[in-house]
Amino acid sequence: MRKPFVAGNWKMHGSKAMIGSLISALRAGAEQIKGVDVAVCPPSLYIQFAGDMLLESQIKVGAQNVASVAGQGALTGEVSVDMVQDLGCQYVIVGHSERRSIFDETDEVVAAKVGVVLEAGLTPILCVGETLEQREAGVTQDVVAGQIGVVLQKLGVSAFNNIVIAYEPVWAIGTGKVATPEQAQSVHAFIRSLIANEDSKIASNLIIQYGGSVKPENAAILFSQPDIDGGLIGGASLDAGDFLAICKAAGEACSE
Ligand code: 13P
């Protein structure tokens, strides 16, 4: 039985004042978090601040990105996995579609980042998903298989013991256009089958989140699909009430 996992991707949002009130509200409503693992991923600059406010709570902290090399070095403007680990992060989002499209991250760079995150003992949340043109061209499975295939090839199936996959159709991110439960379930099942081809036990334990316009109104139906194990939440994670409702829906759907 997989325990669902809901993570908030705050993207480039927040200030000390905003994060202060968001986390106070999350902590005040924490009784809604049952039977689900929960994390929030603030901008790197605010990881320490958010982490301090979340001390001794059940909400963990993650980063949104790290450099593709670990340690220290002459890489102006970059943040390494060792640094976010030092600040208490347990998760790192890797290969978000915004990083792939806006910052030109290739599958190879994404796989390298997954590798450094795993080596540091943190859990990568590996994002995959197709664009609207790719879906319309009928190549969704090829795209997702390619994105995961590079990681499989580089790191082997055993790496997926410690990887969370987030399926985020690009056309559903920030658009309000959520994938139907059937569309999402079908890709989630396909992703699990890709891993099962290599190792069925690792596949059956693999957490696969759905991301893309998840809201309190659609969370329960998405999370009740057999291969959807929680969500990676953008916009709705900036509202404590919405995020807590989504966490609650995950805990309830997956305990049925
Ligand atoms: P939205 O929930 O705002 O669509 O964003 C999803 C996402 O990109 C999470 O990583």
C-alpha cells in the first residue's frame, strides 16, 4: 500500500510576510493532514525561513531545483544539493517543465540532477509530461518514456526505489485545464508499467504524483485513481485552505 504524497511547488512566489502567514495557517490546520506525506518547496532563498517555521511539524521542506553538480564550486548564481540539504531539505523537484522549456534543461541534465540528489540522500521529484502539440500528435507515451528512459539508462531501475515521479502534462500547468482522471490515470499506469518492465516490486512501490491545475474541487477524483498517489501542486499550494483541502483529499482517497 503506497502512502500518498502531496507537495507544494511555490515556484517564484513569496516574501517573508506571505510565507509567514501561509505557514502559520498550514500549521493551524495541520489536523487535516492524515495518511499523507506533505512537503512544501519554497524558493531557495526562503528554505531556511520556511524550514524554521515548520520545525517539529509533519510538513517537510523541499527545493525547486539544484545545480547538476554537487558540493561547492565556481558556478555563479547556482545552489547545490549539499546547500539545500544543509538547510534541512528532504526533497528536490527536478526537471519541472518550466526548467526544461525556459532554462533549456535537457533530459541528460535532468538525469544528472536526479543523480546528485540521490547521492546526497535526498528524494528527487522527477517531473515528466507532454506539451499540447505532443498530446495532439499522439506521442504522449513516447515523450514520457523518453524522459524516464534517460534516467533509467543512467542510474538503473534501483534508483527508482528513492525517486518520486510527478506526471505534469504541460498543457495543464497553470492553465486551469486539468487532465481528466482517465487521461491522468492512463499515463500514470503507463509510467508504472515502464518501471515494472524492469522491476515489478519497485514499480508497485513507486509514488507517482499528478500535477497540473489540481484544486480542492478536482483533487478527490484524481487521487482516487489507482495509479495516482498524490499531487504536485502549484497555484493552489499558495493558499493554505486549498492546500490543506488537497492534502486531506489525498489522505482520504488513498485510504479507501
Ligand atoms: P498548477 O497547479 O499551478 O497548475 O502548477 C502545477 C505545477 O507546475 C506544479 O509543479
